[in-house]
Amino acid sequence: MLNSERVNSAAKAVAADLADEYVDLDTQITAAFKRALGRVPSIVEIEALLELSDDLNKNHSVPYTNLIERICLILLNLNETIYLD
């Protein structure tokens, strides 16, 4: 699923909506969790995604505008998104 065109398109669409609605990455991450998983992220999850985002931006030249798209792709590929308990 990670490389499927459908999931990548969905991640781009969600990311575009979030970027239009929210300015900062912290708020975008919280909104992405609510949309994809129906819950708010824990502090640990936010910190981990912010650390990942910082690494992607600084060490891999991923533009700031694409970071939320990468995060949405991660969230849409979680087991928590795919399976119901």
C-alpha cells in the first residue's frame, strides 16, 4: 500500500486540505491523526513525527511543504488505519 498510487493520491489530497486549513506542522499533524485515525496523537507521536520531519527537511532536502504529505502517507499505511479492533 505504501507505494500504491491510490494511497499516495489520498495522502496528497489530505495534506493539501490540511495545509489550507492549518499553518503550523504541529496542528497539521494533530488534524491528520483525527482524520486518519479518529483520535489525537500522543505527545510521543507528535515529537517523533516532528523529529522525522526535521530530519527529512535538513538531511534529505524534503521541502517543508511536502512534510505533511509524507506524514499523511505514514498514517494512511498504519495498521490502525486499516483494521478495526
